[in-house]
Amino acid sequence: MRFDCVISGGLCVTASDTFRADIGILDEKIAAIGTHLSGERTIDATGKYVMPGAVDTHTHLEMPFGGTVSKDDFETGTIAAAYGGTTSIVDFCIQGKGQSLQDALDAWRAKAEGKAVLDYGFHIAITDMTGSVLDEMQTMIDAGCPSFKVFMVYDFRVSDTVLMQALIQARDHGGLVCVHAENNDAVTYLINKHLSEGKTDPRYHALSRPPLVEGEATGRACKLAQITGGPLFVVHLTCESALQEVVRARANGASVMAETCPQYLLLSDANYDEPDFGGAKYVMSPPLRPRENQEPLWKGLASNDLVSVATDHCPFDFNGQKDMGRDNFAKIPNGAPGIEPRLALMHEFGVNAGRFDINRLVAVCATNPAKAFGMYPQKGALAIGADADIVVFDPELKVTLSTATLHENVDYTPYEGVEVTGFPVATLSRGEVVCMNGRLEAKPGRGRFIKRGKPRFV
Ligand code: URP
Ligand code: ZN
Ligand code: ZN
């Protein structure tokens, strides 16, 4: 048989196995895993890893926040993601006040259509729960968006009652509730206290949202998941106190999963002390933590207390956006870039540093998020019949991360000057080379909406 494309001679790495084989691609799918395969196009992967394309289940492209809009849109954001070895994203579609979930989804699909170079799905962020919105959750699940996000903080937060209602709907109809867990009253109290004392620097963003604020809300959400029997996914978990709550809930048999992000594993609250308002680059919620939280998170990833690593990519320029809060940390748009270097950072500081093996890298960056969010085995799998979403990764390639070389459409990276050994050299989406050896081959608009199925407990 002659394939459309063959990736030959690489070391194939899945979440469970490592083996040498050629991959044959036909009609967008992986059609063969074998030896001596031949195709119209051959990609020589000798000396490289061949892995399922990474899956980033936490992005914010073209998202309005605090009077501005995140800088990457679905074109620039998915291009940057592809250069970093990601082949699918799940972005957050935010319901507007009084808006139906269907209208919100239509609006977010319109942003992505004609622009994305990768396949994309949507979580539905519920910000204004009503009886009809609760009913609409099932419609969203049937439409291929089985995951929802609720915020326990911000003006558009939900009450514990609403969180419970969402958990019950998800339980009954095959959905999953993602939660942004911070105690709103404690955060509001601390922000007001700091501002009234004239403490306006970026470091007070972190001091207004200490780890216990997240630990308390995470514990509460986990207990509501236990009380209702509803499935919960804790997003952007940052600290040991929140992790302990997740560990306890899982040990008690609750359907609770959690992710962390590279910034919480690699950066710390010391970054808020960068001079000349530089700390604003790291203003995100929850904030960066004291360094002692990092090793527990790494261990949690290795032990599956944390099931995945996503980016929470939410880029705002330092000049022109972050500086909206020069006189008041509470006005700095929350979020930081990171959609491109995730796989390389996790390889460098996870695998090369001996914290976990290459199979676990695939598990936390591709297979587990695909399973948890209802995309497996179409995505996140190197298996016959799966979409040919594949990354060819050179474990010897040395790269210095820099805004100058990354493709994210934002004027800084939190990882400026970080050196990694190992970087993607080719990324294929449904068998099409999106980028290879630093060159973009695919056209914007080729990405398709992923109609996701039932989330799985990982
Ligand atoms: O600061 C952050 N994380 N911005 C993005 C929105 C969110 O809460 O995930
Ligand atoms: Zn959040
Ligand atoms: Zn986020």
C-alpha cells in the first residue's frame, strides 16, 4: 500500500510504550504502524521521537478581559501552538451577560472559523446561570462541547448553589465542570486592603490571592463534587494546599481531576519583584507561588494526582495592555503567554531533569487531556484509526526561548533566555504538515471544530 505520507525511522512514544516503527498516513488518519512503509511524502524521523500531537485544553484566544482583548487570535495562536508541537486546543467560549450558551458558542466558532490552522474545541464558561442556561448545558454536550467552566471569583463568579447545579447537570448528561477556584470574599478583602494602604505594585496582586485562598475554594469545590457526585476538573492548580484537597477528594472516590501549567512549575512569586513594573508580565490568576510549591506539583504530575499540563495561554502585551494597571495592580489584565513552549519546557524540566519519563510527558501533554475532555482516541493517540496528529520531536535540538524566535503574537515571553534541549521539528495535523523545520506549510482556516464526546476519568 502507498500512503499519503510516511514518517520513517523514528522512535514512537505513546503514553505507555516506546518502539521503533514507521507511521503510514492515509486520508488524514494513521493507517499503519510498521516497517518499510512507503508514501507520496516521507519525513525522515531518524534520531527523533514520534509522538501524538500535544493537546492544550486551556487557551484564551481573542478573549475580552478587563477592557482589552488577549493578543493572539485563532490564526496566530494556533500557528504558535503548532510550532510548539500542539495539534489540538480547547479554548474557552465565554457566555456574555444574558446570552444563551448557543449564541456564545456561535460567536466563538465564528472567531475560529477561517483562521485556525489546528483543530479546536470549546469549553463553555457559564457566567450567567438561569434555568434555561442550565437546560442548555445538555444541548452543548450534544453539540460536542461537554465541558463547562465556572469561576468562584471575579464579577462573573457563580454561587456554590450554581456550581452544584452545574455538577448535577454534568453528572446526569455526560459532562464535566471545570472550576477556577479562588475565594472571592478573601480576594476582594485583600485587594481593597492593599489598595487602601497605597500598595499598588504588581507584587500585591499575588499578596491579594495567597495560596490558602485557592486551597479553600478548591477544597469547597471538591466537597461539592463529592456531595453531588458530579465530575469536576480543577483548572490551573498552582499550590500544595490546593493539591492536597484534590488528593483527598480522589482518595475518597470523588470524580475530581486537576491540571497545572508550566508557569506554576517553573516561575515563582519572586518574578513579581522584577523592576520597572516588570512584575506585571506575571499577573495571572491564580498568581505565581513561593518556590516551595513547585516540587509538590512536579511530584503530583509524576503520580497522576495531577493529570495534565495545559498552558492557560492568555497573552497581553506588556506595552499597551499590561500597563493599564501601572497605578493599580487590580487593573492589570490577568494572563500570560505560553502556548508555544509547553512541550519543550515539560521535556526539559520534566524528562531531562529526571522528574518523569518520556511516556509520562506524552500522557500529561497529550493523552490524558484528550481523554479527560472527550477527544480520545481521535486525538492524543498514536494508534491506527486516530487522526494523524503527530509531532516529530528532536531530543538533541538546543533552543534558547525568546520573543524574537517564538511565534506568539505578544511582546514578551515569561521564558526569555531559557535554554532547552529538545524541540519539535515537524507538526502534522490530520496528516498535513502544518510546520516543519521552522517553516509554516499549512494555510489558516484548515483547522476544524472538534465535536467532543464523553469526558473520561483519568
Ligand atoms: O489569569 C488568568 N489565568 N487569565 C485567564 C483567565 C482564567 O482565569 O483562566
Ligand atoms: Zn481561570
Ligand atoms: Zn484560563
